[in-house]
Amino acid sequence: MKQLIIVIIFFIPLVINSCEQPVSVSPPITAPGNKATIFIDSKPNGAKIYFDDEFTGHLTPDTVKWYDENVYKITLKLPYYKDSSLYMFLQENKILIKFVDFTANPTMYGSIRCATIPSGAAIILDDSLTNQNTPHTFYGILPGIHKLKFKLNGFWDGETIAAVYSNILANALTVSLVDTSVWVYYTTQRVPLTSDFINDIEIEDGSIKWIATTDGLIRFDDNSWLLFDSTNSPLLTNFITSIHINKKGEKWITTNSGLYLYFNDQWTAFNKGNSPLPSDMIYTVHTNEINDEVWIGTAGGLIIYKNGGWKKFSHPFFNYPISAIFIDPIKNEKWVGSVGAGIAKINYDNLRDLKIFTSYGLQIAGTDHTNANIEDIKIDRRGKIWAIVRFWGIASVSWLVQFDNDRSAVKGKGDYSRLAFDPGGNIWLSSFSDGFYKYEQGAFKHYKIIGTSSKVASFSIAVDDQNNKWIASYGAGLIKYKGN
């Protein structure tokens, strides 16, 4: 991975500035009898006023009074600037006005040299485009806090805050910019993402990302971010567990506080209080593109919704928590995954051709299927059904299973969580423990998340129409992988 290194060196001259001149300020008080008074102002103001190295308790602009006639050492102390000192004779019954302009003396200014590896990064200083590229030296920089940003195509923007002092040579600063030619990291520190913990991601029309986070639902179109949460929508919770988008553009959003439909800028909420839902804990949802039925998997079992009507199956299998649903858009076969009871395939709505595949039927002999979760079910371009079966226990493991004419075959085992297909038919799998996988021609390849110092779990993965892989990580934000 390429690294863009930015080296910033500050050259600040050491100088004492004292500039006095009368200003048109009406003194707020008259001179006290037999005492000396002075009104002191500065640019910038806010400087502490010292008499003979003792703080008077005053900041510029202010009047200092009740001093005996004498010569005094007057010092102004301003953050980041060299102290400005001068000796002045104060007379009884007179008001002296002094103005110290820290900025009037050119020697008070510093210089900033910016260099990057590679060179050519555009430099933005204090939110203003400088029309300069690295390497470049800026002269005439006032002491204080300055913000620097560097832009280079193919890299994340780099930012740093630099403190420039008049009397201290700042240490060289180094900023590393992350190469985005292969990996792009979208985190709460870089973009308007509300949470770095993402439960699911789905892609609409090949490019628009819908992101289910622990702190709201986000729409991202590569240019702008749009947040939906409990403050601007009917959502009762910001913890979004998953999202399903059908061909009509309906967004079905699952939460632990019910099911929500977002379509044509309108919201509809479903919960136990206003519907026959057996539970407000919604795990999964899938719409039937053939007849517009909505199959809903809850912690209390399966329920089907269509045009205001509700339907349940009487078979005991469908009372188990339902964790994954897929409906074949061609054959109209319904594949329903459960927590603890395996997978059911339904050819007809009256269950006369119901097939249930337990963990034993999935060629996982000797494993207690009551500990098995069906994490995901999808179909490839050849019409083959693929599922991820997760077995929980002392040593949790996931299986990638393919169904072909009601025969199942385990293709691999690991720590898979969700799956997606790329245009070439390869399978990409998110990982509960670290990174993600690619399954191609019977072989698995593991991808660790580059640029992180620890393992990164991913709960979901999606592929857009440009063959970019979008990884919903749990703790590291949204990650785009452009490679193959």
C-alpha cells in the first residue's frame, strides 16, 4: 500500500516587538489624584499586562491605574507570540495611551515548509486553497494554531493542526495519507457515518449503498450521506439489524423494535402493537417479486404479509426464530432458515411439498443442530442455492453449503457471516472474526483488512455494478475493496 508522507517544518524568528502609537480611544476614567494611569491596547488583543514582571490582572484593552510616578517595565504576554516589553515613564495626574501591534512587525511572522512523498499534493491552509502544491514554503505565517490539509488523487485527504510559536522552533510533523487506489475506508472520523459498527449493507440500482448501523440507517450515493434515525423518521430505535430492497425500490428495515417500510419518501411501521407480528425482534425479511408477499422472520417465527393481510404456517418449524429467507424469483421456491431447526424449502404455499434440511441433512453428522443458525441464503446466476450455517459452541464454525436438486454439499468451513456474488459468479463472504473471503473454483482466499493493526470482523458484504466489494465491518466502519 502506498503511503503519502507529509513533512512540515516551521521556521519562526525570535523577536521582541514593541510599537506604541496614540489611538482614538476615550479613556473610561479620569486620572486619579497624584497617581499615574495608562490605557493599553494590543493587536491581537487579550494580552496579559505585566508591570515589573508582576501580572496586573488586566488583559488588553484595559486601563491600569493607581501607580506612583516612576519608570516601569511593561510586558505584554500573548499566547504563541514572543513577549513584548518596553520601559515607560508614568507621570502623576496624566493618562498615557499605548498601543502594541504584534502583527505590524514582519519579523514576528513564521514560515512553513510543506513537503510530501510523493510530491504534488494540493495544500489547503486554514480552509483556504493556496493554489500551491508540495513541496512549497509559505512565508509570513502568524503565530497561533493553523490547520493544514493535503489533497492528492488516489489518497485520503491528510489533515493536521500545527501550533506556531514566535520563540520555539516546532518539531517536524509527519502525516501519512492512506492510499485509496485499492482500499477505501469510510469511518466516523472521515465521513458523516454515525457509527463504525455496521450490521448490514445492501446496494440499490448497482450503486446506492444502504447501510444498517447501530446508530441509524444511512443512504450513500458516493457523493452525499443521508441519515434516517429516531429524530427524523418513525424509527423507534437507531439499532438497525438489516435491510432488504426489492425491485420496486421498497426498503424493508428490520430492528429489535419492529419492521419498517420506506418507499417513495413514506414510512410504514409494523410492530406487535399494530399488527399480528409474533415479536418485535425482526431478524430478516424478503419480498416475493412474483406476488408481492413479504416474508418476515422474527424471534417468534415466520409470518407473511400482503396488502394488509397476514398469514402463518401451522408447521412447528415456522415457530422457531427465523434468521434468513430467500425466495427464488424464477421457481418461486421459498428457502427459510431458522435458529435451531435447519432450513425449510417450500414449493407450494400449502406446504404439500415441504422439505426440511436439518444439520444432519447438511452432511454435518454428529453436530447438535439446535445450536445452528442459518446466517444467509442466496442464489447464484446458475440457479444454485447457497447458505451459510453457523454452529455456536465452544468452537464456533460456519459452513458454506450449496444445494443442487435438494442435495446439499458443504463447500468449506470457516467463520463466514454473509455472502454475495460478483459479476463473474465468484462468492464473497464476510467474516465474523477477521476480514473477508473469496470462493472461486473450489478454493478460498482470505483477505485481511489492510491498514488496521488488529482483526476486523465483518457482518455483511455486497458487490456493486463496478465490481467493488463493500464490507460492513463491526468497529472499523464501511470499507470498499476495489481489487479482485
